[in-house]
Amino acid sequence: MPPENDVVPQLTQANESLRREIESLKAEHQQLQGTLHNREAEVKALMGAPPYPVIARFDRDLRHTYVSAAVKLATGIPPEDHIGKTSREMGLPEKILPLWEGTMLEVFKKGTEKTIEYSVNIAQRKWTFQSQMVPEYTKPNMVNSVLVITRDITRQKRAEMALLENYEILETIHRVGQALSGELDLQKLLQTVTDAAAQVTGADYSAFISNQLDSNGKYIISTISGPPQEIFARFPIARTNDVFDTTLRNGEKICLDDVRQDPRYTNKIPLYDMPDGYRPTRSYLGVPVVSQSSNILGGLFLGNGEVGVFTERHERIIEGLAAQAAVAIDNARLYNEARTQQEHLRITLASIGDAVIATDAQGRINFMNPVAQALTGWSDQDAAGRTLEDVFHIVNETSREVVESPVEKVLRQGSVVGLANHTLLVTKDGDEIPIDDSGAPIFDEDRNMIGVILVFRDITERKQTEKALQESESRFRMLIEQASDVILIVEANGFYIEANSAACKLLGYTREEILQKKMLDLFIIPSEKPLREAELQQGKTLLIEREMIRKDGSHVPVEISSKLLPDGTIQAIARDITERKQNERRINLLLELSGAFSQALTFNEIAEVVVERALKALDGLLGTVALLVENGTMLEILNLRGLSPEIAVKYRRTPLDFPGPLNDAIGSGGIIWLESYEQYVERYPHFAETIKNNGSHSTVCIPMTVNEKIIGGFNLSFAFEKRRNPDEEAFFIALAQQCAQSLERARLYEAEKGRAAGK
């Protein structure tokens, strides 16, 4: 028995340790109570309002252990019918299963909550659901079950779609508004509005009818979208038509599901007597276009051959377009009036322009306006009576020689004359101002020349603008050359007139070689995908995918943005999308293999997916799938393709520590990627003869894991050097994960069959 002096410290230390343990347990208890309280609040919130969620609990075999009563309302199947069965056995659609099972397995594995969304078609309708998967613990760091809370979010998704649709409509109206704000040609403006109205409503036709009448007192269609306007030119609209009068005279909106059934408009149906090939009007919508001064400018009228096409939303859209059209029409008319007045003023002032000097028949100055005085530095009083040469001294900018007076030319020729380019006005103070000018004779009523009027203007700003334009063009050229995308410009005759450095680099041609070619020499245009020149002529920017032809004859996929430029040339900007296409191919292959894995039930069937389908899709030469056996000490090949029977038998079963790339990958838990024959032989010289005989130049070996435990691996070999890159590596890892999960599923399936057989 230890002395008393030794026992007391030991007891004190034990008590202190016990106290700390109790405090730790209390803290953990409080934390668990808080978590439980939060979960109760979340569940209460979830259960608070219909549609009620379906709550289910799953064990580690993904089988139902609990299902809430709401499942019967959702599926018609009682809760008890789910117990002990997987979602697959309960008929969850095949396309949803990988997401459902994969996410649940991840929750079991990582212990983190996950939420997924998926859609299914039920009774010819699309329904969208959200499932929240919550891990449940019985021991620390050990997920025993997963609680899944599934809610119908179809209404929410439809609301989001409706919001998106409204946004697109507003965007269309905004786009039309922007187009209208910059358009002052009234006819183009009205056509823009009618085109937009037909586009956003799906009308067979959309027309703008002005409130003005022709000489016969009838309304005339100003613009129409849908059928050609010339067809409807033969259909003038009588003023007595109540349908149009209601809108054009009274300013009232009309929306009818079937105009033929409305008693007010019987036998007065607008445009019912349609030309051959066009449906008679049934659905009808008319909205007045009213100016800011409350004058009815006209109306937007839409028709459709189906009943009940136009909705309240369409009414609001057309009302918005009508309001924008009214403002734009007012602006266009004001602009046209101002332009007319300006034209009258221009004609009146054609002889005076900016700076004006008038002389008599002898060329002596008798008038200078303020602008001329400011430019020359001479006052009107000082210049009066002097010859033009005294005041208006001009020289050639380049040669510095004195330029002949334009007044002398006018007096000699009796007609309007102008200055040559590069003329400088030397002011009274000796400053030099670049100008252009014109001189015109002044005649009396008897056509006698009584003087000359000289009009000139300072073109300093224009010269600066020209210089800036040249500099801008130089910068534009530099930007084109520095651009990483291919930039090509094609003339109307199909020949290239511009190609940047990126184009030369991608295609392997010199710039001079490209400029000798036509557009179709560098692009592959499938017969089922024409050039769509009509859309370019409409001013649209086309975004399409095509293949370009390199100088060496190889093809490269590109994404092309094409646009018709104001000078009639076509600008094409092309981007190499080879990498994107490869990624798409990898994704599609994973999806295809996922479907194949889901149908494979045995180890051999799963292995066959890798060595047959994956190998073929990847242009592989050899393929092997192997599993660890005998407590992880041996590696046994499930399936092997591409090797001779002798080699296959020799390596069918090897110790894990056998020096080989697949054994090393599985043993180390890492990827073995040998990019070339030289790398292969350097690392595994004992395989030199084998790989030389089978033609391998590269190999990729990937370990397969389930729940962080390595169960085996696969290797794919290629007859070419396959370079390692992150995208390819991610693809092989994903393929290995799919294969591993499928093998684990097959193992569970075989185990279940064994248990069932034992019963």
C-alpha cells in the first residue's frame, strides 16, 4: 500500500481530470442541445405550410427505414411499402439515380449536408423537387443514417421561369426603346415597332395604322410585320370601320379572343378578307399610340388566326411599345420639321456659310461678317475698300507658294469655285489657319455680275479629327494584331482583305497567302448549315461553330462571330475551341459510361465497360481492370484486352508489391502516368520487350477507391504519346470513381443475393 503522502496527490490529480472530463461532457451536451433545437426549428419550418415535404430516413445500404405520411399524398404509395427498399426499387427514374445515390453516398462518406434539385415528368407535366440530405450520427464521426427532406419546388421554379420571361420581355422593350431613341427616320421607326410587336406576341401580323386619312377618307397601313406590305396595299381600311375607329378616334384599347364572335364588330372584322395563304383574323389586339400632347397619332394592331392568343401580358407589352413609339414619333416629327427648316436656312445661307466676305465687281471688300473678321484679324471697317489679296492672304501648306485668289477666279470664270486642299489662311498677325472655301458670283436681275461672295471656314478641328482618325486606325491595327482571336475581314466578292497574326498562327499561312484565298477556302460549311447571308444582311451578329482548314490540311474547330460592316464587308472573329470540344467529349463519354455502369451487375460486366467501351472511345490500345484480393496482398485481373494470351495468363494474378505500373499505382494510392515509351522503359525495364511487342507508347494507371479504401485499379495504354494535363487527369479520376462505385454496388448486390439464398 503506497504511503499516504503519495495517495493524496494522485487523488487530487484524478479528481482534477474527472472535473475536466465532466466540464467537457457538459459543453458537448449543450452544443448537442443547441443543434437539436436548430434542427427542430428547421423541421417545424419545413412542415409549416403545404405542399408538405416528404421526410425519409435511409440506412447505409440506402434503404428506407422511415418515411413520413406525406409520401402517400405525393406518390399514392403508403409509407410502409417503402420500408426496407431502396429508391431504385421504389421506381425512382433511372436518370435521377446517379445523382440521388451518389449524393447520399457522399453524405455517408463525408458527413456533410447536401441539397440536390431534379426534375421528373409526371402526367405530362414537369415537376421539380429539392431534396435536403442531412447526416445522422449514433457515434462521433460515424454517420449511421441520412435524413432526406424532399419538397416540391415546382411552383417556385415556374415563378422563376415567369420572372425570366418577364425579364426577357422587358429586355426586348428596352432594346426596342434604345433602337427607337437613335432612329429619326419615321418609316424605319414604325417598322421597328411593328416588328417588335409581332415578335414578342407571336402575332400573324402586326401593323401601324396612322390616324391620318387618304384622299378617299380611308385609313392606310403605314407599316406591317409578318406578310409583305405590298400584299396589304390592296386592302385600304374604311374610316367607318368601328374596330379601328374605337382605337384611332376614341383612343381605346381593344383585346378580343375572337373578333368574329363580338357583336359590336360583326361583319366589320379587320382584315378578315385576307389574301390567299393568310389566315383570317380571330384573335385581335388594338392599342392607340398617343402623343405627349394627348393627340392620337395612330394605333398598333395585331391579329392571329387562332382564338385566344393575346393575353393581359401581351396587352401590357404592346402598351409599353406604343408609349415608346409615341415619344419616338414625336421626336422624329420634330426632327423632320427642324431638318426642313434647316434645309431652307441652308439654301438661304448657301452663299455665306461660316465666314463671309463680299466684294464688288473689282474685287474690293465691301462686307465681312463677324466670323470672317475673327479669322482674318481684320475688322470690317479696316478691310472695307481693300482688295481681297490685302485681307485674305492664302498659301499652299506644302509648297508655301501664294494661292490665287478665289475671287479672281470667280470674276474670270463667272461660276462657283473652291480652294484646293492644303490651303492656309495667313492672318493679320501672321498666324496660319487651315481653311476650305468657295466663291460664288453675285448677279443682278439682268444677270450681270456685280460682285463675289466668298465663304470659308476654319478646318483646324477637322484636320485634328483626321489626324486622330489616322491614329485611331493605327491603334485599331495594333489591337487587331495583338488580339489572341482570329480576325478576318471578307469583301463582298468572297476574298479576304484582312487577316491578323492570330489567323496566320492558327492556320499556318502567311498573311499574303490568306489574302489570296476566298472565304470557303478556309472554312468547312456543311450542306445542312448554310452561310445564313440573309441574317447578316439584316444586321444581325451571327455566332456559329464551324471547322477551319489549316495549311497542312488538318481541321480545327472554332466559334465564329460574324457581322456585316457598314462598308459591306464581313468581319469574322474566330476562337479556337479545340479544348472545349475535348472537354465536351469527355463529359459525354462519362455520361455514356455512367449509363453503362448502371446497367452492369457483375464484376466482369463492369470491367468490360472500362476495357471495351472506354478503351474504344479513347482510342486506347490496351486495357486492364484488377481488384485486390487475399487481404490486399494480391492483385487479380478481372478483364484484360490487347495482350497475347500468354502474357495475360502470366500476369493474371500478381503480388501487390510486383514492380509494375498498375501495382505501383494501387500500392501508392496515386496515379502512374507514363507519357512516352522512354519513360515506360526507364521505370520498368523488365517490361521493355512486352511493350515494344504490343505497341504501347504511353499508359495511365488509376487506383479505385470506395469509402477512402483502395479496392483495385485500372490501366489504359495508348499507341501514341498521351500527355498529362489536368483535364485528362480529372476525367480518368472520375472514370475510376464511377467504376469503383459500380464494383461496390455489384459486391453489395452479390452479398444480398447470397443472404437471400441462405434464407
